[in-house]
Amino acid sequence: MKVNKIPIEQVILRRLKKETHSYLSGQTLSNAFGLSRTAIWKHIHAIKDMGYDIEASPARGYRLNIENLPFNKIEISSNLKTSFIGRDIAFYKEIDSTNDTAKEFAAKGAEEGAVTVADCQKKGKGRLSRRWESPAGVNIYTSIILRPNISPMFAPQLTLVSAVAVAETVAKFLNTGSGYKPEPTVKWPNDILINSKKTAGILTEMNSEMDRINFVVIGIGVNVNMTKKMFPEELRQIATSLKEETGRDISRIDFIQTLYLNMERWYKEYIKNGFEPVRKAWTDYFNMRGKMVKVQQLNSVIEGIAIGIDNYGALLLKGKDGKVARILSGDVTV
Ligand code: BT5
């Protein structure tokens, strides 16, 4: 049998989490774990170094502040309700790109649902090697490994599956407390907007044979508690965060756990029932229908009225001549 040895700090942490309204004395902890009070004191220091806020009173003992838990692997895993997404987590304080690391893990055989998460990315990337702003301490940067048994030609649908899961998650955290609740919208193919400003982006990368997918990595970046001044000047008018839109600080732990749960639910739905339910849900978040849009492609620009998406996930544009064009990639502006 495989025995997982849990580090003593994690066990002490669990005990502290059960007792957040009163202090736990050093003696109680020392009796509970059969360690000297000095040893307990050292472990408490190690826990503090992990970013936990522990009040230590010489007379009363220790108390953990659960309002201010750090964003780390222990907290993301604790009470996670998914069955496979996020069951295997590689967490980094800082990394170049969670997508690149996830691709390395996937190439070495990581299982479906394994994720990489970082507090900060040094080379966070968007499509076509564009930069994704990834400051520390405020946002979500995560990549999910999937191994769908579908033809590679359908892989772009997974960006739309993810967009629905992200939009649903964002919607859940948009309460402002004042009765006003903005609704997220999706912009084809990979943006989630609030009040027309980008708050999340998705980068789907694939490794496949001609007729078989080896793996897909879904990279998701969400601006959660990022403030306006943290954005570079050129993004301040076109990008936003949940905090900017609600005026509230949002727990990244709650957010990412909900995100994994929604991702898992929509992915299962897609694998079981195909793209149609996703197409419907995505269309409900799509507010560009009927609008004149411009699509910048690698070497050309196409204009037309956005009609929606077809059952492959392609954007449908009705041109002046009445003909409908299917757009497979590009950047859309209204
Ligand atoms: C995207 O690309 O929107 C995909 C972003 C995916 C980021 C995640 S984070 C976890 C994982 N690891 C990675 O390295 N990437 C993924 P695209 O549609 O090409 O949009 C990129 C453009 O969005 C940039 O050129 C900027 O204009 C804008 N942008 C950059 N950072 C932003 C941010 N934090 N918030 C909003 N807009 C941003």
C-alpha cells in the first residue's frame, strides 16, 4: 500500500484550522503531537514562512487567521470538490509560463486533469506569442492537461468549452454588494469580458498526430485582484479585473476551486453530449451577435455581421454580399 507521509506542518495547520476562534496553547499542541514546545514553536515559524498569518501570544498560544490564507497548493487542494481536474497540482511561486510547464508534464505522461498553477509568471503568454501580464499576488494563472478522445480538428472547441466555464465562474464572483451585478460576456474565441473589458484569456495548445490528440493544455489567466495601476498604460482602457469591477477583494482559492469544478463539469458535458450544449451556453454569453465586426487574421482583415458560432466552433460572419464566412482564427473587434 502507498503511504503518503503528510509533513508535520500540514498536520499542525489542520489542527489550527479547527480552532480559529480561540487560541491553542503550545502545551496542547505539544501534547497532541508528542513534540517539545520548542519543536512546536519551530514548526509554527515554518508555517508562518509558508505565508500563513498566525498570531502568537506568550500567555495564550497560537491562533490562525483564516481570513487571510495564502494561495498555495495546500489551500487549493483542501476541500477541492472535483474528481480529476486539480487532483494533481504543481504549484510555483514564480514560473515562466504555466502552459510551458504543463506541456512538459504532459509529454512525460501526466494524467488528464493534472494542473500547473503559479502566483506569478515571468513569460506569461497569449496567442501568437503575445505577452500576458502576470504580476504576483493578485491573479490566477493555471494550465490544465486534457486528453480528449476526439479528432484534432475539433480541438478549438475546447477553448469555447473553457470560455463557458470561465465565464460562469467569473459571473459567480461578480456580486458588488450594492445590488448592481455586471454580467460577463465572451468574445470569440478566447476572451472573457466585463463591461467590455478583458478580464480573462485562454490559451489552448495541442500536441497531436494526424488523427489523434496526445494532449491539450488549456491555459487560463484571470485578473482577480489586480488594480488598474498594475496594468501597463496601454491596457488600462481595455483590460479590467474582478476587483476593479466589484470593488471587492476576492479569494483566489475560492475562485480557482470553483473554476476547476466548472471546467470539469463542462468538459464532461462536452465529452458526453458533444458541442451543442456548449454552443448554446457560449451563445448566451456572446453579446456581439448582430454587430458589425472586423476580424484581423494573419494576412488579411474580414468584416461582417457576427451571427454566432457553428457546430465546429467557428465564428460566422455575414458579409455585405449576404454570404456567410466561417472564421477559424483571428482577433475580433467591434
Ligand atoms: C490570451 O491571448 O488572451 C490568452 C491568455 C492566456 C494566459 C494564460 S495564464 C496561464 C497560461 N500560461 C500562459 O503563459 N498563458 C496562459 P490573446 O488573445 O493573444 O491576448 C493577448 C493580449 O491581451 C495582449 O496582447 C494584450 O493586449 C492583452 N493582455 C495582456 N495581458 C493581459 C491581462 N493580464 N489582462 C487583460 N489583457 C491582457
